[in-house]
Amino acid sequence: MKPLVFQPDALPPALPGKKRYGVLGSPIAHSLSPAMQEAGFAALGIPAEYLRVEIPPGGLAEALPRLLAAGFQGWNCTLPHKEAMFGLCPETDATARASATVNTVVVLPSGRRGHSTDGDGWEDHIAEAWQLELARQRVLLLGCGGVGRTLAFHLTRRGCRHLRLANRTSSKATQLAEKLTSKQCPVVAVPWDPLEISRALQASDLLIQATPLGLATGDPLPVSATELHPGLRIYDTVYHRDFTPLIRAARARHLPALDGLGMLLHQGARALTLWTERPAPLAEMRTALAQAAGRSI
């Protein structure tokens, strides 16, 4: 069955007695968040629905009044809206302000409050799966927009050993590195060049893939499989039922590799807690997400 996707100007009427939340993005049909979040609300005994809303790049400001008129009390946002959403929230928390990105919005009587749960959700996942100590890690991060930007700020705040940034538009990596550099965590921009990225990868313990590569069928690997060396851990923020090409390549070389499904779970649980002010029912959300994905997390 084709996933239900709504346009901001064609949202169904809100159901009486039912709270309304959703996820905004483009593309958005692939999102598994509705199954996970609706299971969370149900476990808490809260009548709520959670909709996929397709909003094209540049269309966020026009869409928000329609969401509010349609009864939304909060939402998540994903590609390509996290940076734009930050600028559209009158109130933001410290984590959102640090990275200038927002992935979770709470609608209050006073207006919209923006949060970023991505960084903490990502760390929740790697702590659960790998028991990884970030302070020891030399990290190569590919992609400096949206989730990549958020993770870069999170890594420097948590004090990783060394952080290298690479972005297809190299100036974006350079500008971000200048903002982040500190004595606690040296940050260097790496040109988007196969040889330069190969050198950076050989000096890294953890590769984080935070570009859109892997979302579309036929996308190339962000790095050559032959560059994935023993001792390297791989984290791809993109997720698919059958895993992304990068995850498959890493596991074929018997390297520890995780995709963004676990990050989706943990950042979503943190979002649910912000909306409900109650601890998220992680077990029920995990079960629903695994069923929707067709595999374990």
C-alpha cells in the first residue's frame, strides 16, 4: 500500500478529541516516523495522529500557517528543512541554537518552540549499539547541512579527539570548521576530492555519512569500498529496509556499521517526550519501527 502523504493545502479536517502531529520533508513518503510515533502515543494512552506532509524546498514559511490552522500541535522536520525551520521558530532551545537547526517543534500558546534531538538521539544509538567513547574517536563527517551540521556541533560539544569535515560545496565545510574549532576538539575542513577524502579516512576511526547519498536507488557510494579499512566504524544517517550501499559494503568487509534507523528511533523518542512531557515508551516505539522497516534495529 502506498504511504499516505499530504500537501499543506490539502490536509484533512482534524478529528475531534485527537491530537495532531506530523513530519515535514521532501521527499517524505519513505518516512517510517508515523508508525513509531503513533505507537508511542497509543502506549501512553494519548489519542493522536501523525501525518507525512510533503513541503518542497523553500515552501516552509508558506506552509506553517496552514499546519497551525489544521490543528498541528507539533511536528518533526527532515531534509531539506532543518536549517530553515530554525529561522522560523521564535523560541529555540540551546541545542538548536548551537547548530542553528531544528528537527522538532512544539506548538505553544505563545508560539513555536524549536528543538534539535538529532545529536542526542544519534549518541543514544551508538551508546546502545557500540558503547562507544566519543572522546577517543577521530571522526570523518561527510555532509555539512542539516543532520551533518547538527552532528558536527554535537561531536565538538562532546569532545571527540579530532573532527574532519567534507562537503560537496567545500566552502560550507570550511565555514563550519571555522565556527567549531576549539582546543578540546580540533576541526579541519577536507576538500571534496577522492584523494583528500581517502587520506582523511585512513586517519579516522569513525566515518559518518550525512549526505543524501543512498536515499535514491542507484546512488554511488560516498567513498570507495576499498578505502574502508580494518578498525573503522561506519555510521550512515540514511536508512533503507535492505540497508544502504555503504552499510552493505562495510559489512561485506566485516566492519561494524550502523544506519540511521536507530537514530530515528531515539531522536523520535526524545521528540515524543517534548510533546507529551512524559517519558517515551521506547520498547513499544522500537517494536513498531522494526515492523514498519521489516527488520530489527
